[in-house]
Amino acid sequence: MIDVRAWAEYIVEWAAKDPYGFLTSVILALTPFFIASALLSWKLAKMIEARDREQKKKQKRQENIARAKRTKKD
């Protein structure tokens, strides 16, 4: 079984002895997650923009249909 306490003590000791090496390792380990987050955020923003454009087109179409029905009744 993995001794979590000993592992945590090792990490804290490493961070205390070599802070720049520790931070470099942490940043390098987290970089792929930052990149993935940025890409997914960009993709979500594009999807939201596309959905908004589609909703505006549908709303405009419904307004035109309602306007056409009103003019036929007159």
C-alpha cells in the first residue's frame, strides 16, 4: 500500500529544497490541462455564438411569418 503521508512529506521537502524545480515541474505537468481548457472554452464560445445566430434567424423568420399573416388579413 502507498504511504500517502510519506509521499506528501517528500513533496513538501522537495518544494522547500528546490522551489524553482518544483514549480517548473508543476507547471509542465499542468500545461496540457491549461491548453485543453483553452481549446474547450474556445469551442464552447463558438458553439454559443452559432446557437445565438440560429435563434436570431428563427426569431426573424417567425416575425416575418407573423407580419405576412397580418398583411393577408387586411
